Amino acid sequence: MPVSIHFLMNKPSLVCLHWLAGALVSATTLATAQTPTVSFTMVTAGDSPYPMNDRKNLSVNCGGGKGILISPHWVLTASHCITSRKAKAGDVKVRFTSSKKKATTIGVNKVLRHKTKDLALLRLVRSVKKEDRPAVLLLRQKITREDGKLSIKKVAGNEIWRDIPATGGSDNLRVPKKEDRRGKAGSSGGPWLIHSQEVGDVLVGITHGGGFAPQVAFAATWIQESVSKHSNDRLIWATKKQTLGH
């Protein structure tokens, strides 16, 4: 004959179950409370650590394309510019001309690739001095279609293209008209920037090709977490209002 569970659950058993349930709830609450949050350092208007002028010396050469320095030890580029063979062999190098007109080559000891976007972070074996090549601000908030037409600056090596009309989306920036797309072969991985009168140049995208670029803001958490986990560098971010002026 089946025995009713009522008779099996004596008082000591009930006390034990209540204790276990409470312990599980407490453990879950503690784990949730201790989940680390991503901290972003935001630039203060009029107090940017980087030059305020409309800069040209922003692009670096890396792998089969370009990139941009976002902190003393880190370069952001397009993932497809860095072959798996070179990354595994430790043969990725970053090259640029310093502010003192000196040719500079620095090795890379870690390549981190975004899971869904054509983005890669390169950690340099040594830091780049600010006087040799200042880094750049990054945009924290995504640009949408409601923000209207953007005026983009693209940089690749010694060449620069200004006033490129682009629009935002959920994860990418696009130049809708083919005749407005400017650049040259080998410029993949290069920066898309908006020059702000309030905070200077702000990195908003990385050239993929075909008139579009993944938004930096879409991958902001990944970028910040990766840099914080694998170095002591501090990234500096700008708001959309500081960048667009509205």
C-alpha cells in the first residue's frame, strides 16, 4: 500500500528541508550580488587626456590592414585582417610612424576576436608612449537611425577622408550610397571617427568593407572587459551627446 508523504516528513526532516531551501536562496542571492559589473571611464568635457585637434596620425598598420591605438597596449582592428596562422605563430606586428617621424614596430602577444563581429583586439608587447602616439576616445552608446546623418572621418595610413555621410543601425554604421564610399585597398580595419568640438576625435566604427563598419559601441562591453582582464590599461569613453553634439 502506498505510504502518504505526510507520514514520511517528520519534524526533523522538515526542519532540514527548510534549512537547505534557505541556504540555496542565500547562495543564489549572494552569487547575483557578487556578479561583477563592467565599469566605463567617461571623458569629461574640456578635460580629455588626448589631443582635441582634428587628428590625422591615427591609423596603424597591422596584419593585412589597418587598426587604431585605443590605449597604450591595445590596438583595435578588423578580425579578418589578422590570419589565424600569423596569430598562432606570434607573427603579428603593429607598425606606425611616431609623432617624432620615427618608424616604429611593436610585436603582439595576444589576439582576441569578437564572437560575432569583424573586430579584434591586439595586445602589444610594450606600451606606446603618449608623446609617440596618443590613443583615442571610444563611443559608449550606439548610434541609431534616429540620430540622423553622420559626418564620418576615415583614416588609413597617411590618407584621410572627411565628411562621409553615414547612418547608424542596431550594430553597424553604413554609407548607403556607393558613390559616397571612400577609401582604398588595404584600408580594412581602419578607424571611422567623428570629430567633436567638445572632446576631440571619437572612434565610432572599424572598417569592414562594402561601405559598412561594426559599431564600437555595440562591442563596448567586450572591449572593456577584455582590456581590463588582460592588462592594467584604462580606456576612455565618450557619450553620444558629447560626440554628436545633441
